[in-house]
Amino acid sequence: MEFKARILVVDDEDAHARATAESLEKVGYKCIVATGRREALHHLRQGNIDIVVTDLVMKETDGLEILRTAKERIPDAQVILVTGYGTVETAVKAMQNGAFTFLEKPVNIHQLRMVVDEAVKKQTTARNAGDCGVELIPRHGNSLPGVIVACTSMRRILGIVRQVAPTNATVLIAGESGTGKELVARAIHNNSPRRNSPFAALNSAAIPDGLLESELFGHERGAFTGAVNKRKGRFEHAHGGTLFLDEIGDMPLSAQAKLLRVVEDGKITRVGSNESISVDVRIIAATNQNLEELMKEKRFREDLYFRLNVVCLKLPPLRERQEDVSPLIEAFVKEFSQMYGKPIHSITAEAKKRLLQYSWPGNIRELKNCIESMIVLAKDDTLGVEDIPGHILLDGAEKSDEQRPLVGMSLEEMERSLIKNTLASVKGNRGMSARLLGIGERTLYRKLDKYGLK
């Protein structure tokens, strides 16, 4: 490794924390142990941490607070969560909020070291790119993690990203959910002069209307019920860097008016204060809605729209990027096989064919989740049709069935056709066919006999 990473181990059980730290120190890492909330947050606020290994469930705090603080104070810090039985779902949500990965208890020391090594490699690559001024979007090939650039439309978009990144221009990114809007926003930030400053993200649709203003601009102590301490908002946290406002179309009109004022004069006022604070923040907004239609309905301010829409990037859905699906599959297979420590390096041609036939209404996010599920549940070292989630296989069967006109068919004819196509979609696997059809195997056998399909 090119530098000895500084690792913060957070666990309220001192023996576990010490054992984890010692196992990492034996392979050359420098570890700091924190067994309480105040101690952990103190080290994070100092900003001298590279990797965080934190327990998810603790008495004074939890791994989610540690994750949030780490990302606010040290944006490129890699956070690894350690979780016990029953909290895996929470850990997965934490990964969606920026955690590097999670490990289940009891932690395997070899796996822990391997995961930490991967986190260090990821951080080293990012820091080297930032320090040396290396362009993070190459001229050709795969340009973003999880986004393959093969189709003409995406190559054109990334060409615009290269042009706009070095400027301070406000960017509006439009596209369906799951098309990679935040990835593109991060690419703009990482290729800009602001790359070493914070990248803060806020989903406008996920924050209740009454709290959105506080999230954006911060508040003073006593500004409202529950405001027991003074708090900085996302604008102050992103000072010098980039603020990504996702789902901007869901922002209430009252907040839109105040956002417009900040865009125009670069000053915010915390809730409960009369003093303005200057902020230097580049805004990148994203939406999966038609803002022009929202303006006609008086649900989005026209003046704010034109302030945000200096440069507009419209990301195509995955169904319009057919040539990108296959390399995306391969990239995700590699990513998740490494993440879960499983020796899976390939996918059968038939399985890939089935995935290519699917329309992916959830776009890249759905494809990524699909491959992750296949990797987690796979029993062999090669992914096959039997590993594909049932709803995707059934979708293909239903589409085959749709090729025959339904008008004039009896219910029995429809049922026979659906069973026949489902069997064909899984190469005659009757157990899987029964599962896809939502019936028992005995019921399927009776129907096969009834329709002469045995």
C-alpha cells in the first residue's frame, strides 16, 4: 500500500475494539480506538482519519451517526460497518448513504483485512487523482463507477460533463429514477477545482416540508421545538464544494423562494437568525419530473428553473442504452463477487440473454440490485438462469405469451400458453416454473397432464 492508512475503530465494547485494532495493526495499519460517542466524533472532527470501522449498534451512538459525521467532515473517508444478526437491512441502507460495505458478526479477521485493503485502494486512487489533477473521466471507455459509456447518447453527455466540470455553472440533470444522476453529479464535482472540498447531497423528496429549510440553511438554538443546539445546514457543510439537490421538483414553493435567493446572492440565513452568512457553493440539481409541466401547474418557480437550468443534461433510461447492459452486467458481477468474497467471475450466455431481454424499468439501480442478489444467493461459481430473480424471468415469459393475440382465447388457452412459455423460459425446470407461476409443483404437474405438456 502506498500510505499507512489511519483507521478509527468505533465499538462500545472495549475488548472487541482492541481486538479489531490489533488485527489491523499487525498488517501495518495505524489504529485509533474509540469506545464512546464523544471520543469517536472528536477524532472525526479533527479530520485525520482515512478509514472507519464501526459497530452499527451501540449504546451512546450508532454506526449511522458515525457514517454521517465521517462523510460530513472527511468526504473521502471509507466507512465499514460491523453488524449483528437482524440489522443487515439497516446496514444495506447505510451503504446506499455512502458506506463502503458491511461485515456480519462474528467478523472474520482475514475478510476484515481484505475489505480494509480494498477501501484503502479506493481512497488512494481518489486522492492521487485529486492531488495530481488527473482527469477522472477518461477520454474513452468506462468513465464512472457503475456507468458504462458505450452508447452515443451517453458519450455525448460525458463530453458535456468534461466541458462544464471546470466551471462554476449550475447544472440540472434530468432522467428517470435509477439512471445515475448522482453519479454524474459526482463526476462533475470530482473533475472540478472543487474536488478536494465537500460534496453534499440532499434528497428534497425525503425531507418533510417543515424540516427542509433547516436542512438547507441550518438553524439557531431554540428556533423551533426540538432545536436544542445550533446546527449548520447543507449549504454551510458544502462551503467551497458542491451541493447536489436531488428530486428538486418535489421541493415546496416556500423553500424554492429561499433557494432562489441563495442562488442569486450567495448568502443564507439560518432559521431563527437575522444574520446572513456568505457561502461559496456550486449547485447541481436533479429531477425525474418534467419541470416545465410543473411550472405550468404553478408548482415550480419559473425564475428558479432558469437559474438552475444553465446547463441541462438529460440521461437516457437503460432501455435506450441496450449496448451498455452487457458490460454493466460484467462490471457488477466483478464488483459484487469481490465485495462478498465469492469466486464468481462469469455468467452463462443464456442467463445474460435473459437479462438483455428485460426492459429494466428501474434502470441501472434495478440491474445493480439484481446482480447483487444473484451473487449473494448463487451456489456455483458461474451465474446461470436459475439465479435470476423470478419476476425478471416471468416478465420474459409473459412477453412471449403476448406475442399471441389474447382476444378470442379462452381462460384455459391463456393458462396453457403461460405455462408453456414459462417452462420454455427456464428450459423445462418444473420446480422453478412452479415458483414463477406461484403454484405448487403438484398443481403444476396436474396442469401439465391436463394440457398435454408433459
